[in-house]
Amino acid sequence: MVCLVRADHSAPVVAVQIWVRTGSMHEGKYCGSGLSHYVEHMIFKGTELRRAGDISREISDAGGFINAYTAQDRTVIYATLPSKSWKTAVDVLVDAMFNAMFPEDEWEREKEVILREFAMGRDDPNRVINKLLWRTAFVEHPARYPVIGEEELFRSVGREELMEYFRSRYVPENMIAVVVGDVDESEVERELRRLCGSVRRAFNAPVVLPAEPRQVSARSVRQKGPWKISRVECTYHTVPFTHEDVPALDVLSEVVGGGRSSRIAVALKEEQKIVHSISAWSYTPREFGLFGISAIFDPDNEAAVTAAIQQQVELWRTKELDQEEVRKAVRILTVRELSRLQDMGGQANSYAAGEFYANAPGFSVTYLRRLNEVTTLTLKDVAARYLSVENRTVALLVPESPGSEREAPAVSHTDVGEVTKVLLPNGVPMIIREDHRLPFVHICAAFGGGLLSEDEMNNGIGKLMSEMMVRGTGNRSSESIALETDQLGASLWSFSGRNSFGLQGRCLSSDLVEFFDLYADCLLDSRFPREEVEKQKSVLLEAIEQQYESPMYMAQESLAAIIHTNHPYRWSELGTKERVSGLTESDLEAHYGRHVTTGNVVIAVFGDIDPVHAREIVWKRLQHLRPGPTAVRGPTPQIPQLPARVVIPADKEQTIFLAGYPGVSVDDPVADVLAVLSRAMSGLSSDLAMEIRDKRGLVYYVGAYNRAGVDPGVFAIYAGLKQEHLEELEHLVDKEIQRLANEGLRGEEIERAKRQIIASYEMSLQNNDGYALESALNELYGLGYDYGETTKARIDAISVEDVKRAVSSILAATKKAVSVLIPSGEREE
């Protein structure tokens, strides 16, 4: 067993991961049955020392989270939690991976859970086209089977086969353990030796995988289904991870399809306007490789899209790409690789992946060096070698009815500074945090608005306007904004939600002056040219349509209509097709003018900065921000007519249950109580999940969420299940609510939920994008920029009596709204 340990004292957090060199393609005679995925589920179901649920509960009790995933070539279990509990994480993960017992009752119950996961996959168009692609691109290699397996094969295997597979493949010789965080390396090493030293070595016969025959003729497959839009995957066989062409393939995918200014995005989306989205990717695991192009488009454009993709590919094969494009791509990939190192989980993943794929934990350094060796001739060579017509596989999923080179800077681990606030001379609050761990600067400008400032006639205007803020200014076109951003290896994106909208960005600290000029231009001088507005309306209309492919969204939409009777929260943040179609450039200009003002904004700048210098840079541009008040709020919410119930038939395989209750606003102290309650009712270790999912096998997932807003929001309990279990589920949910109202959360329940919330906050300190956004929004909503810093004190103060009062007042039966989505009929395979 390989063990990797690295100390990083920048935050009181530790990440622990165990990687197993076994995935769905190593299942041998059981290939296609999904045994690896099944093992992933069962390792949480008990050992000699721990019962089912104890594994998740121990990590949750320590304030952390635990999960696992299965891929084609590996199985990984991972946990992140406060560093003071690192021994708990190591002990739990080692026990789970070496001593899983696979209890008979849990085996049967989990089998039903996975069968429901098969049904969920049939409702997800991305999973459907993914399965379609892989089984067409591969004819011999086991990569052709989905990780979850084929349902018929999955049903045929028993517990003995599963245990045989586990004992033969999940052995020390096949494992990598990695621990990264605020720990003492020598102490961690001693603990790992103590826990793993007694594990006996096992026979580990190599799995010989069949070689995939060289593809000599183009392949294609087309499948219809109950979808709203069309999707295509166009792929080519390439090479595995260790091949010398891998860096060039990564750079090629970035140049031709890695962003708004990439070749295929400009050609097919911006110029020809025949796709809603398009991108390119290169996937190179240990055994094989695929280079792919993915697109989403209107059904009527199918022939045009497939022809245009092939035309673009032929250009890459025959004409040399521009050197500036290559430099830009290398810069972007460098920034992306460095970004993985921002938190403990990302570092652990990087080191484990380096060891797993290249037998070198620090392989990212080598990878960055190799990227800088790629030239335009290299790209033309790999495109010509791999992207041939004979080597192409095309998978289509359609509706049933047509319709610059730079040496990577060294990572620093100095301490971060406190979050502070200053007022710019025009009264704009500026939130600042120094963090010199990595050479990035993160910027966020948050404005009041979102759904709260929309009405029935312009629903969707906030989302469309925010998208347009990076689509053109008085000095820059949409294309030049995308190109400048990519050339800097930076990121620039807008956001819009229920209560706010804004603009976020990230750049290398050495580029702050240049990048902020671009950022401020978008912020202060957004223009709304008709051509760009129509492009974005088209994208937004497709996204509105796509929402209805999600059963959960459809149920939530109906619930919101009941809870938020006359309030903007009842609408989708994307708007409706009718309203978005009717929005004009003048509508957007007026909305922008009313909202982008000095009285309605908070700006946050976090990262590798000098605070004084950063303030000077920001003020130089924001002094030109137009004066104005805070955004106008929506109407006073009406009391909904409750209790109420709605049932929605839909062409889906799963049933969705939602029980919602009128909630509270973010500044209501009860919001913290409901946050604790929702956390306690969610996750694999919650009483609700243990009873309904683990013991009775009624649902695939169950949980709760508290969606507080500037105005009162909603508290909801949700589940995905089969329709025949609906009545029993509702009875058990009502029974659990009654228990909570009478008794409250048990001591261990409330303490676990508190620790999880506090730990989530501490973990958020690792990521400055999210931290800057949270601080800006807290200030904008009147909570104070440092509201997050009071998280521990506020959450610790919540008592069992607080929970009982909240449940009795908020989750009363007379205030209940139920939204149920049920299958409307059988679907053909």
C-alpha cells in the first residue's frame, strides 16, 4: 500500500483519500455487472467494528463529510473534516476499505437502491448519451460498459460474487492512501503504519484487459427519447495517460473548444448560431484515450451542426494553428492545474492522481513543463494522426419529434489575513482579504436584484442582463472580452439568483491591473447590442426548456407556485419562454441603469494582493460608477392558502416527493435553526435516511433544505422513490416531523449537524471565489461582511428547545404544501 502524507497549515482542515486500482473495467468474468460500483455502496454498510451508518456518522459527528465514487479505472473513498479529527478519518476509511462485511440485509436493500439509480439514469439525457457513446466507440475493451453496469447483468450477480470480487481486488497492493492538511506528517505516518501494518498481503493477480481493435471505419448511432433538445458527441480514439502526445491533445482541446473564444465556439455558436453550447475535451486514463466534441442544439440544426463540426476538424488537421492561441491555451491549463491546489481535497486528489497514473505524486510539475513544450506543429501533427474520419464515432440523442507560456509559480503557504471592510469615497463597501498561498486574485461585485426586482411581465430579465454584462461594452466586443480573458488565463463570469446578481472574476496576481480594467469595463459600461441579445436569449430559452428534463425541477416549480403565491420567488430565475422572448435591448438597458449604482453594490477583492494597492486599482475605475439607491424590492408576500397538494404526471421513471413549508428570511434568527434542522435531516447518517432508505429501502435519496432569502423562503423535505412507496413515505415523514416537534433532535443529532455546518464554513475558507461571494452577499443583505465569522458562535448557541419551537411553528401540518411528480406511463427502452 502506497501512503502519501503532506502537511499544509493554511487552514484547520484535513483531506483523507484512499484510491483503489480497480474500477468497472477490471470486473473480469463479471464485466458489465457494475460490481465495483456495488462495492462502493457496500463499503458504507458496516465492518466488524462498525454497523451500517456508523461510517458516515462518525465523520459527520467530527464535522466533516465523506463520500466515494467509482470510475472505469479506480474506486475512491474520501473525507474532508476539521484537522483535529484526522485520526478519526484515517481509522474510518481504513476500516471501511479493508474490513467491509456486506451484511445480507444491507446487500438486498442496497441492490434496490442501485436499481432505482438505473431508473434515474434513464431520466438524465447526459447519462443516456454517455452510455450510447461508450458502447459504440468501444467494441472489445470493457470501457464500453457503464460504470453502474448493465441492469440485466447487475440483477444476475449475488452476494457471494460481490464478496469474491472485493476480496480479490480491494487489497493493500492495489491501494494508495493520501493525507493532506493541518497535520504532523510523522504522526500520520505512524498511525497509518499502526492501522495498516497488520493487514495481510493478498494474492493480486493482474487483470489482463482485452485490447481494443484499431478502428478503421467511422461509426455512428442515433437514439430518440423524450428530450427537449438535441445532443451530439463526436469522438476519436487517442492514447493513454503516459503517452507523449497527451499534453498536445490537452492543448488542442483547449484551443479548439475550451472557452467562448475557442474556435468551435466562435464558429458554430457566435457566427453560425447553430448550437446552444459546444466544447472539446481530451480524456486520457491509463488504458486508452478519447478526444471529443460535445454540443447541444435545436433539432432542426442537426445536419448543419454535424457537418460544421467535421469541417472544423478538417481545418485543425490541415492548417497550422496560431501560436498566440497555443500560448493562451497553455496559460489556461497552467492556471487550471494550479487551481486544483487551493484546498486540501484538491491537493490530495492531485497527489493521488499523480501516483495512480504516473507513479509520481508531484506529476503536476512535470505536466506543466510538458505543456510548455507543445508547439503549433505538434498540434497539427496530433490532429492529423488521431482526428481522421475512419477513427470517428458520433452519438446523437434527439427528441422523439424533430424539431501564454510561463513558468508555473511556486506555491506559498504563508498565513492568510483577516477579512476587512473599507468604504470607497463614493460610499461603495469594499471587502478585502489577503491570501498569498497561490498567485490568484478573486473579485466579486454583488448587486441587489435578481428575482426580487422582477415582475410578471419581465421575469428572466435579471438572468439575461447579467449574462449580457460580459457580452460587450462601449470599447470591447463580446469576442474581444472572451479573447482578452483567455489570453490572461483568467476567468470572468456573471451570476444571477433570487436576491442578487453580479460579476465575478479570477486572474493571476501579476495581471491584476490589466484584468481589472477589463472587469470594470464590463461592470460600468455594459452594452446590449441586438445581435448579442438575440444570441443570449436563444441560449436562455434553451436552458428554460432543458429545466423540464429534471423531475426535481418540475416538482419544485409546482411547490413554489403554492408557497410564494404573489411573490417573485414563485418564478424560475431563468424566466419563462414567453417573457424572455419579449425582452428588448431597451428593457435591458433600463434594468441595468436602475441596478448598477453606488447604493446597490458591494465589491470584494480576495487573494494575493496588497490591500492598499488593490484599493487604489479598484477606486481608479469604480469612481465612475453612477450614483443611485438600492434596488426596489418586490411586493409584500401574501399568506398562501394551506394546506395544499398538487400532483404532476410526467414522462419520467421516478417519483419525486416534496413537502414544503413557508420559511424565513436570512436575517431571522430562526434561519440558523432551520439550517441545523435541514442538515440533521439530510445525509446518509440522518435518522430519516437510515429509516426510509437503509432499513426500508423505500427511496434512492431523501433529505431537506432550507432556502432562506431576503424575503421569507421555504423549508422543504424531498425524496426520490417508486410511486408504490409514496403513501408509506409520507406517513414516515409526518411521523418524523411529529417526533421532532415533541422531542427535538437527539443530542448526537443536533451536535452532528452543528459540527457539519461549522466545518463547512471552515472548509469554505480555502476557496476565495466562494468566500468573496459569501462576504459580499452578507454585506449586501445587511448581515455584515463578517457574518460568516460568527457562524460557530451562532450555531453552537442553538438548543434542542430552539429546534422544537421551529418545527412546531414552521413545519405545522396546517402550513404544509405537497408537490408530487409521478410517472405518466411506461417508457420504451
